Amino acid sequence: MCFVVHRRFTEEIFAALISVIFIIEAITAVVKLYTEPPPGSPDDQSAAFLGTMLCFGTYGLAMQLRSIKVRFFLFPYSFYFRTGN
């Protein structure tokens, strides 16, 4: 029993650590757009704004798709998918 709890706790810590690393890398990339604009861009502010909107759009889409997993929109038919009938 103790090993099961310890193993699950360790998995949760590693999952949180990986998530934090990805979030920090994404925020660093957006900040870098404002401090060091990409070479060859005609307007520095428009490229940074587009990168910021892309970041927020991706986050919004991920939150919407996460909520689909939680909803029970296929609940009446889920019994058939689980049993294979």
C-alpha cells in the first residue's frame, strides 16, 4: 500500500515538473519575441503581437478540448463503447 501511494505521488510530481518546464519555455519564447524580434520581420510589434495571440489561442483551445473530456456528451452511448456491443 505504501509503495502504491509513493509511486503515484512521485508520478504526480514528475508530471507537474514537466508541465512547469513546458509553460516556462512557452512564456520565455513569447517574451523573446518582444525583446529580440525575429530577423527579417517588417514590423517588430506585429510579429510579437501575432506570437502572443497564437500563444493565448493555443491555451484557449487546449482548455476547450480539456472540457470536452469532462463533459458527458456521449453518456447514453458510452455503455456500448465499453462493452463492445
